[in-house]
Amino acid sequence: MQYAKLGTSELTVSRICMGCMGFGDAANGQHSWTVDEERSREIIKRGLELGVNFFDTAIAYQSGTSEQYVGRALRDFAKREDVVAATKFLPRTQEEIQEGVTGQQHIERMLDKSLENLGMDYVDLYICHMWDYQTPLYDVMEGLNRVVKAGKARYIGISNCFAWQLAKANALAEKEGFAKFVSIQGHYNLIFREEEREMAKLCAEDKIAMTPYSALAGGRLSKTPGETSKRLKEDSYAKLKYDGTAVQDSVIIGRVAELAEKRGVSMTEISLSWLLSKVTAPVVGATKLHHIEGAAKAAELVLSEEERAYLEEPYVPHALVGVMAQNTVSAAKEKHVWSTGNQKI
């Protein structure tokens, strides 16, 4: 396993981050393809054996049961100081807004619940799951700064935002002396490269770590055309993100399969090796042992410049989908608020 510093932080993370969205009680979540605690523990233990020390979960995953599974496994199989635990929180609910719960209070409540689920005194990285359009940015950044100062989170990150939003947030943090975002978890893989337009350039300039999710496009970049799985059949969110561009994406997927055969490795290794040449640590979901084993092997594989260019050449621009498509609408509304003189900072 290879390791790297997470942006400007002091955290040393494995180049493969284990994504834990697939862990948790399916009866308490949105995904039917999640795995139970026994299998989750096997996968986490195997990841640790392979040198993975970076684990990403969220309070939203299966109503907190993912956090619970991850926390118990890490306590049983590793020393707390040897792992980097990351979790995420969602924006305030409408009920909280109506009750007058502030952004600062919401963040503290969410983190306290996550720490309870994880059975930990602190998390290494606390991540905004998505931009909160209904809470002043100052409240979000001050709330995050408070939990960092309290020792409940060592560093903060953000997910599902635009480059201008990340730049704005960190500029405010620098102005006020607050903790700044050290990482961004966005949608980025070989068949969805829109992060290269602005986000990747901002991160390179400001030394912000990129830890993208959907590293294998919901399994599409790890399977030959026609090959399927339970997740490919049942993951409706992944279908939303990728079905509309399946024809053009299939050209790239075919090249991944071609290179994998030529190099005598798996498609997972080819796809992740390409992504590892671009980012600090992709978040790779695992619901089977071979998923994390293949991901770990990718950290040792280096593609040539010609091979990377061959994989990249067929790419065509993609429309934003899922959370980021919703963000486009919300951001337009927010800019309208600014133009009327009612700017929410």
C-alpha cells in the first residue's frame, strides 16, 4: 500500500480509502445491496491487513448503522491512532429550521451522534455531505471550527460542491481564523471527469486533497460489457448517474478491459490506477473481499503516459447528475438572492 498526506493536514492516509456506504442494515437504509455486520467486519479486517487505514462513512448511511459497524470493527481490529476515520453530515432539515436550530447547533448534534455510533471520542475528518443552501455559510464554518477546537474533529472536508463554493468557504475561514477544508469528495472517475474543469485546478493550487467517490462508477469500470452484479441491477442512484451516457461510456470501458487483458490485471486495477494518477485517495466501496483486494493492488500499478492517454481519448463532456444537478438549481437560486442584495454569508 502507498500512503500520502491528506492535503495540508497532518493525516497520513492510505492511497485507497475504503468507502463504507455498502455496510449497514438494509432495513434501515435506501440500498438493498448493503451487507450485514459479519461480512462488513470481514471486509474491514481484510482492508486493514492490506494496509488500508482510511475509512469513509456517513451518518446518513443506513440510518447510522454503517457508522456503528465500522466503529465496532475498527475498535476490535485496529488501534485508534493507526486509522483515519471520516464521516459526513447532511444539511439541516426543514424541521430543524422551523424549530430554530442553528447551523452551529446542528453540526454539534450530528457529530455527537456520529461519535456515539462510532464509539469514538473524535473523528479525523468531518465532512459536509453537501452544500447547505438554507444555512448561512458563516454558521457552517463557525460550527465546524467549534468542533475542531473542541477536539471532536481533527480536520474538516466537504463533498458535492462546486469549486467556487469551496474557494468561497475557505476564503471565509481564512478571514475569520476558522479551520479550512483540507479535502473534497466529489464525483470523479474515468467515465465522469467533469471535476477536471475547475475543481482539480483549484485543489492543485491550494493543496486540497481530492478523495472522489464513485471511483469505479458503481461497478461499471470493473466489469466487462454484459457482466452484471446485484448492485448494477439494483443501485437506482448509479443508474441515474450513468445510464444516460452508457453508449459513449462503453467505449472507455472497452478500453479498460482491453488494457486489463494486455497487462494481465483486473479492470479494477486499471481504472483505479488511472484515478490514482489524478487524486490523493479515491473512495472505493467494497461489499466483497475481492473488491478491496483489487483496489489495494491498484495502488501498486503504474500506467504509462500512453496508456492513460488511450483511456482518456474517447471521453466527451457529461451533464451533471444527481446531487450536483440539484446543486446547479440551488446555486442559481442562491445567486438570485445575492443579486437582490440579500446575500447570505
